[in-house]
Amino acid sequence: MRYIITRKTQESEQQLQNLREPEPKGQCEAKGQGNQQHGPLLSSRKPHVSVLGHPGQGAATLYGGGAGTTDHFRGNTLHPPPPPKTAPATVKGSHWLQGRQVSLNYQRKGCHNRTMLTARACRHLPVRTLQLKDHAEHFRILKTLSMTLRRSYASEAEQGNKAVLVTGCDSGFGFTLAKHLHSKGFTVFAGCLFKDKGDAGVKELDNLKSDRLKTLQLNVVKQEEIEKAVEIIRENLQDPEKGLWGVVNNAGISTFGEVEFTSMETYKEVAEVNLWGTVRVTKACLPLIRRAKGRVVNISSMLGRMSNPARSPYCITKFGVEAFSDCLRYEMHPLGVKVSVVEPGNFIAATSLYSPEKIKAIGDKMWEQLTEEVKNDYGRKYFDEKIACMHTYCKSGSTDTSPVINDVTHALTASTPYTRYHPMDYYWWLRMQIMTHMPGAISDKIYIH
Ligand SMILES: NC(=O)c1ccc[n+]([C@@H]2O[C@H](COP(=O)([O-])OP(=O)(O)OC[C@H]3O[C@@H](n4cnc5c(N)ncnc54)[C@H](OP(=O)(O)O)[C@@H]3O)[C@@H](O)[C@H]2O)c1
């Protein structure tokens, strides 16, 4: 009967540590003797759970494996207990090492677990003796890997020549982003809904009095305003033939309400800005973006990946933005244009997407427009509770927008931008993973019902 060591008690770990004297530097060598099946796994200096042992055959090897019988660091031989007659799945054993008792757990061979499978897979790997320089090599590989995985940004100098259009810069993410990108050296065209009305956000951006920050009147619902804005951009580019580096489709509005409470007019109104606005602006900018082999960054939402009750008018537009972005990404790939989606979580408290006044106005209008049948069936109490929920929601969320700003910046500057960015707190991140990866019956049970 063959067993593998599956777990050491804490006490045994300590005992083994005590038994092992520190190795002189430069002489640390873990020799994989026995059948030497484990190769790189043996690099650990601690007894490893994936080591095979043979309690029934009178020996277990801490660093060798298979038929070996010796702890190669110290030359200790282990003497596990004889196998029980009934051969249970796990056996506790104790061993005497240099006059001290060490406890080990064994798992019966055939009781497949990850440890066993790992060990078996490793049999097919080439094996050689590990030396101290291997540790240095592993460290070097890990360091290179971590540097590769770390977010890469283009240098400030490169960004200086690049021009970007951001929509919805009167407030919220757009406003902060325009200032941030400008501070990073970009030339920023900041599309504002109310430039012509001298909105506070527009004034603040204009007050920067920079050649590299130009506010534009841009209502993404109006095709003629979009065309005019693109014309201004073309005229103001250093070299129009080199194109426009990026467009950030940020402009958006939100609303709420159960399907039965939401008018068709509201569905269309939200889609006009969030979805069709994104499509319109992107189409108008693409000829310039293609010339630059630049970037399209679409601000979607976590609600573009998972839906929520009472948010259908908003969710369907953001799901649409996700689909549009995917199609565009596939089409643009051969042309060198990169398309990313940023899916922020809850930043309601930090932006103007909702306010108590907006919620009250939406609620009042909604109740007025309901049919008598719907009013009677749901009742005023239910309706008021929903409005109260929205008031609470509008005070929630993160007040720090920097995760969103950093993600958009990365999407515009990294040599390999991500397809999707998820600036959100852990609660929403986990919820989104569960909602998007688990069967609906399970995720509904956890979060919705
Ligand atoms: N805040 C969040 O928690 C959150 C979460 C996920 C996704 N998002 C998305 O992030 C984006 C920015 O929203 P935000 O949170 O920063 O809210 P915000 O402060 O309200 O910003 C939205 C901006 O879009 C502008 N806008 C509205 N309608 C427009 C139109 N027809 N044409 C051009 N601009 C228009 C707004 O102008 P006015 O200010 O003049 O109305 C405002 O400047 C939106 O796409 C939103 O869906 C936000």
C-alpha cells in the first residue's frame, strides 16, 4: 500500500526546522535522489506536501520522493507506521528523527488529490539537480515576470504629441479626466454639453488657459454638433494626416425604475445619449483615429456586464456599449486601432450622475405617467420605498475617482491596453465575477432573490 504525505502538523514542521542546521551560504543543494521524479518541485527547502512516501515500505523521503528513503539535507531516515489492515484514506503517522517524534499525515494511493496529480505530472518533466544558482535564476524570472505584468505607460514625452477627445467634460469623470490628461501632456479636446451656456465645469477648464486644452460644444445626441466638433479637432491638430490619438466616450446619463414604471420615452432618451451617442461620436472620429492607429475608450459600467432590478433603462444601454465595443475591437484589430472598455463600479457619491434633486424629479415624473392599473397594482407605498432606496444609493459609492481616471489613462497610453478595466471595490468586483461566471440560478439566489 502506498501513501503520500499530505500534511504535516505545525509541531512537526517546527521539529524538522529545529533538526536542520543552517546551511553555509553557497552550498545549499537539494539533491533529488531516489527516482528523482519531482524536478523543480524540490527547490523548496521545507518539507513539501507533494513528496511521495511509502509508510508501508518502511520509509518516506522528505526531499527526494519515490523510492528514496532519506531526508537529503540531514540524512535522516523516517520510519512510518505499518499500514492499517482496512487501509483508510488517510493515516496519521509519527516518526523518530534524531531522538524526536515527528507527526505526519499520509493519504492512501489512489485517493486522487491535487498533490498526487501534481506529482504524477512532474514525473514527465526533465529533472536535474537544483543548485543555489537555480534559485537566483528563478528569482530573475519572477522579477522579469512581475515587471512585465506591472502596468506599462507610455513616457510623458510620447504623450505630449498626442491629442484626445473626451466627451461629457462638464462634470464627473470627464471633467477630472480632461484635467488629468492635460497634466500628463496630452492635447485635450473636452466635449461639453453646456459650453454655450457657460457651465461651471467648462469655465474651470477654460480658465486653465492652455493651448493644449480646448473645450468644445458637444451634445452627443446631435449629429451636427458632433460633425462640427470633429472639424474643429481636425483644424487644430498639429498634423491632421497623423490623425487623432484617442476618443473617450464618457458622456452619459442614468435613470431608474421598474420595467412597468419606465416609459418608452425614457428608454429611448437614455439610449440616445449612452448608446447611440457613443456610436455616433466613434463613427465620426474613426477616420482620424485610424490614421493615428490610436485608441477608442468607451466608458461602460459594471451594469454593462450584470443587470440589476429597477435599472433596465440604463443597463440595456451599457450592455449595448459593451457589444458595440467588442465588434469594433474585432474590426479595428487589423488596422492597429485598440478598443478598450472601462466598467466603473459605484462612484455615485463622486459624480453628478445622480443627486437627490434628480431622483425626486425622476420619481415625480414617473408616478405621473403611470397608468391607473399599474398605480393600483403596485401601490404608492411600494413606489415610495423604491424612491427611498434610490436616495440611499445616491449617497453610496466611492468618492475617489482615481481608479477610473488611471484606467482610462492606461487604456490610452499602454502599449498593450486591456480589453476591459474594472475600477470598483471588492464587493462589486466579486459580485460581478459571480454574476457573470456562475449559472444564473446560483447568482440570482445569492444577489437578487
Ligand atoms: N458615477 C458612477 O458611479 C458611474 C458608474 C459606472 C459608469 N458611469 C458612467 O461614467 C460616465 C460619466 O458619468 P459620471 O458618473 O461622471 O456622471 P456625470 O458627472 O453626470 O457626467 C456625465 C457627463 O455627461 C454629460 N452629458 C449628459 N448628457 C450629455 C449629452 N447628451 N451630450 C454630451 N454630454 C452629456 C453631463 O453633462 P451635464 O453635467 O451638463 O449634465 C456630464 O458632464 C457615464 O457614461 C456613466 O454612465 C458612472
